[in-house]
Amino acid sequence: GQLEVLQTKQRFNVLACGRRWGKSKLAENLLIELALQGKPTGYFTPTYKLLEITYKEVLQKCQHILKRKHDNQKIELITGGEIEFWSLDNPLSGRSRKYARVVCDEIAFQSGFMERWNEAIRATLTDLKGDGWFLSSPKGKNDFHKLFLRGKHGDAGWMSWQMPTATNPYIDPLEIQDAQHDLPAD
């Protein structure tokens, strides 16, 4: 699961995972990891409601090393690192920022993600030669699928993984079997 992903990561990493695989926890850890090193990171998600959940979790994890939290969902750590949280409701989210890492979460559910990536988010990685993480449950052949194919086709600097919920060691396999009986085959 996550260990395999972290051991084989590239500059741009695309994870298509089951709904209970642990994407959010991975996102939190990826953001905090570089912020602890004094680097700026950015988190992007389709809606404010999704952003708020991760913001609160990261804030809780960092409370003992918190320098300041801002009203605009920005966390500063005593290490000098920062974590900024962005809703993709605005196509210019993140524009003019510099990040050592961006995490784009649940982007299969963001229409027009490639426009946001190309016009605002990708440039945030240029100054610091940062890395990008794209995490989502799959939802058809959309922009997330296009990014996923870059890693599958071996584009330089790209890596993709597909992981079912069953690879989460904290989910009881019997619960997955029970759910499979109740849910449609898809």
C-alpha cells in the first residue's frame, strides 16, 4: 500500500484508490513532511467542504509545532514551513505561490482540473522544483484518468498506482466482503 507508493514515487504521482484506502491520511502526511523541513506546501481539493476536513486534521496533528494559523486556511509551523489549503472553486487557486509539494485530492470529481493544473497549479512547483501528488477515487475517463495514464505509460517523472480499499491494513476484510454483497459490481 502506502509504503510501496512512497518507495517508488516519482516527481508526479497519481493514485487511483478505493474510498477507504487512506488517501486523506497520506495527503496529510505528505504535506506535513515537507512543512517540517521548513518548506511551503499546498493542498488543493474540489470543494471547501473537502478542504475543511483535511485542514482540521492537519491542524490537529501540528498543534504542538504551530506558529500561526490564518483565517484563510494557512498553517505556519515553527520550522518555517507552511501548508496552504485551496478550494478549486476558483480556477486561479494557488496562482503566484511557490511550493515544494502540492497535493491535489479527489480531483476525479473536479471538472476542468487540467485547466487549473496548467494555468495555476503547475507553475507553483517551478521555483522549488517541487513534486505533485494526485489522489482520487476513480470516476470515469476524465482529467484524473489522463494524469493516471501518464504514469502508466511511463512518461518521464510520472508514476501511477491503482490500489483497492482491501490493501488498507486497517479495514477488516470481512467488512469489504459484506459491502460487496450489498453493492453493485461496479
